[in-house]
Amino acid sequence: MDYYDDRYATVGQKMIFENPLVRVWEVILYPGEEHPMHHHVLPYLSVVLEGESSTWAWEDGRTTKNVEPPGSYSYHEGGDTHTLKNNSDQRYWSRIIELKTARYRHLINPEATFYDDNYAHVAQTVLFENDLIRLWEISLQPGDGHPTHHHLLPYVILSVEGGHNQMKWEDGRITRSYEAPGFVLFREPGGIHRLYNTDESKHYWNRLVELKVPSYPLPDLPQELPPEVLLNTPEEAWRQKSLPGLSEIRLWNNEETGASISLVKFLKGSGIPDQHKHASNQFMYCLSGEYEYTSTGVVLRPGSFYWNPKGNVHGPTTAHQDSVLVEIYDGQHYPEKPSWYRDDQDAK
């Protein structure tokens, strides 16, 4: 599942990280520059690294002006469609964290706190929380540390002001790293450690995004079904087949099995010229006209339902009037292409 809307630009200019839980984008806009109209399929968190102000122009013509200094954030549910313009004299730089976990939100226990009371909290201040995420701030002056804490949830680290840091793990290990501004790191749950700012003069400042999930790794969900579909059938939708007098509107088909549902129209005097059999069950329902299987004298009139079992030989046919029928196959139509079709597509 890609969560893109191909009618619009992507939600950011460059994707910098993706896994089954999140997708993280970068947006850089110089003064007066605009990111084109884009549609947010997923809920998302925007965190500003550099900036001052921006303007959103919505698809319906509205505009929204935003004050966005470094470190500012905003959370939005999916469905937004807008442009983004830097209307300040400074560079605008942000990270957009799309939340793929939204499809699991109905499985998340609303009573769960995801805190381990045996340890300190995972960061110092909760900035925002809903049923999908908990957003924290970490701010450490040179030499400061955050006490031992236990991460029960997977999380994303996003550095606003980077620097050198050190983690001392409960098992005695020590890891050191450098996080430049804009640095993004994903960590799995389970870590128990203490965090230190080891820079001598630089403030360490970041955003920590906990991802509330029902379990980790994520549980398998039933395959998502498409939304309900409504298909209109105007006159110009009919496709002429290579047999004279026969046209079709394909309403549905399964590429894997060959099953299909179509409207077929035979003009008066046209029909299938020879006896034949099908590679699957064929079902016909007559909407209008008069359509005869001449070898057996079976005539379909409005309201008639006809079933021809797989492998049974039937035909030829003749339309005594212009006739429209619903035709259904539960698999491939023919064992091989009939001689009366010049186009392979007509036999599918």
C-alpha cells in the first residue's frame, strides 16, 4: 500500500526514511518558494527545523497563514489538500512524518499508557498526544543527562539542534553518536538506557515521536477492501468488438482468474455464428430485446436468466431485435480464441 494520490505532487520534496510504520519527508523552501498542491492521504506530524512563517493555499481557495519558528510542530489528520509557501525572508526547512500506523488505530487500547513506572519517562515534556502518537521534547544543556528510561513503544528521533551524545545501556554498553540538525532515527521498542549531552558548548534539542501500536512488529490485518464502486454506462462507453454487430461494456474483471461481468449488446440480425463451448460457467440475464440460441430454440427476452455450464457446447445465436444482456463468467471465457474474433482482447 503506497498511500499516494497521483493527482497531486508528493507531500514533500524528498523521502528520507520509510518503514512499515512511518514515512518521513523533507521540505526545503527558500524565501518566496512554493511547494505545489499536494494531498495528505495519511495523518501526519510536521516539525519545523528552520523557518519563520508560511502560507497554505487550500484547494477550495482558502488561505491559512502559519507562524512556524524552529521547533514548532503541527499534527493533522489525513485529507488535507493544499500548497505550502515560504512567505518569510529565511529558509524554511521541515520534516513531515506520515503515520502508516493509522490503519491499526482501531486495535490500540485507549486505556494503555505505555509508561514503565519503574523508570523515568522517555523524555522531559509531552508536547502533544493522541491515539496514534505521543510527541516529546528533549532539551539537554552541555554535560546534562536524562535518567534511565524504558522505551515500550517504537519511536522516531528528530534532532532540531543536533550534537554529540552518549547512551549508557542497562547492560553496561555505551554507544556514542553525532546528530546533525534534521537527523532522523527510528528505534524499535525495548531499549533501556540513560542519555547524555557530551558536547562542551552545544545545546542538545530534539523531538521524540512515540508510535502507539497494538503490538510490535505490527499484526497482520485482513486485506483492505476497495471502497464501493459506482459505474455509469453512457452510450459512448460501448466498445465495438471484432464480430460485426456486437459491442461490450466491461463492468468488472479479475485479471488473475479471468472472471468478468459485462454488458453485451447485439444489433438485430447479429449473433455468434458457430457452435462453441466456454472454459467456465457462463450466465446471461436479458435486459432488452430477443436473443435466441438457434440449435436448441432457447429464447432470451427481458427478465430471462440463462446459465450455460462450463464445457457445454451451445450456439449459434441470433438477435431477432436489438438486445442488451448482462453476461457473467466465473473464469476464463474460452479454451482458445474463437475463429470469429480477430482481436485477442475480444475473447477475454
